[in-house]
Amino acid sequence: MFALLPIAALTGAFEGERELGAQAGDLELEVLYPQRMRHGTVATLEIRLVNRGKAPLVDAMVHVPEQYLSHFGDLRFLPQPQRLDEQGVQALLGELAPGQTRKLVVALKANRPGVHDGRISASAGDGAAARIEVETLVLP
């Protein structure tokens, strides 16, 4: 059994993604994140906001906590966030028309082995916030 572990690691069996969703009012938050990674590898965190209502949503915003991001390096954002500080990243994605989707994509390089978690949140002008707990296992 233990002889198979190195083979599994080399073939990427320890890597994987997970997709979760949450909704607050007409704002839907969808997150596709790495569930497992190997140290030194790069993966993508994709955060999508969708307007499920019949009216525009203004000031759509995403927050990714420092608690999660601090375990990764070489962070690359698309689009660039408006604020990056000790609280994390805050990206204003603007107005969402009914049915429209906007996204924030973050490239993450696994720097520290262990379990890294945090709560990604999104809100719009009405103040309601959708939240999703993410957890990434980084293997040595």
C-alpha cells in the first residue's frame, strides 16, 4: 500500500478541485478552489458572482481573507484587486446586470504544507453577503 503513495503523488492523484456555491438575495457566489495541492505547485482559485435577480446589482464586491492567502505565494489576480492589506483582498467587480456573471481569478503557489482555510465572501449594494468556507490541503 505504501509503495503506491509515490506513484499516486507523481500522477497528480493528490490534487483536486472543489466547487461550492452560496446565495444572498439575488447575488450568487460560486467558488472553484484547489482542495488538494502539492507544495510548490500552482493552482487557480476562481470566484464568480452571478446576478440571479431581475434588477441590476451595484457595487458587487469579493473578499478573500489573508488567513487563507498567507499560505500561498506568487499571487496573481485578474482583475487586480482594489485593496490588498492585512485583512486580505477586496476586489470591486462593479455592476451586474440581471443574469450577468463576473469573476475574480487568483493564481496560487503552494508555499506551506498543511491545511489552509478561510471564508470567501461577496456582497452587493443591498449589503447582503454570501459566504463560502474553503479548505486546501497542501501536501509536502
